[in-house]
Amino acid sequence: MKINIFSGTVYVKIYKNKFTVRHIESNTEVTRSAIEPFTTKRLLVGEFISAANLLGEIIKDLYTKNWFSPSPIIIMHPMTMIEGGLSDIEERILRELATDVGARKVIIWTGHELTNEEVTDKSYN
């Protein structure tokens, strides 16, 4: 299935050493655990390079048939280790992680798990 690289929206749920990534327009979802852990004792994403490599592989797999690098809108949703909210540093890590894999726009979400419709609404507001 070919995915439009310019209008795609990707919803990334982040767990300890695991990503679940859903491309909204195609409803394709990939869950992958890290071989090299990226979660540390204090941070959900404490090892940036390991997390970026894993997320990059997943995004690449979602866009395998495209000739160009993807540039989706990405919603980053930490699913654990958010007691008391995210610090500025934690938000920056998530924002840079999404930018590193090619996001043209990054949204950080810390509420309930989003439906495809809610992801689309948040992406274009």
C-alpha cells in the first residue's frame, strides 16, 4: 500500500523500550520492542540514539514503497512514566525524536489514548 508522504499522520505511543506506531490514513500499525533499551531508570527515553534508530526503522517500514523520505505530522504519546506531567527536557526529547525521523510537525499528547479521528483533529488544529 502506498502512503502519501506529504499528508501522512503518524500516532506514536511510547512505552518502556517499545513503540506502537499507527499511520492514520492507511490504518497500518506496527509495534516493536527495542533490542537496545532506550528507557532508563528515570526517563522513558533516556537513550536517544537507540530510540531514534528504532523509531526510524518503524517509520521506514511504514513508508517502504515511497521514493522520498516521509515528512508526516507525528503525535508523540508517552504511555508511562508521566506522573506529574512532562518536564521541558522530556518534551524536547520527544519533539527531537520525531523531528529526527522526519516529522514536519510534532504534537506531544499526554491524555487518553486517541482514536484515528481524534489524531486527525489534533493534527490539523
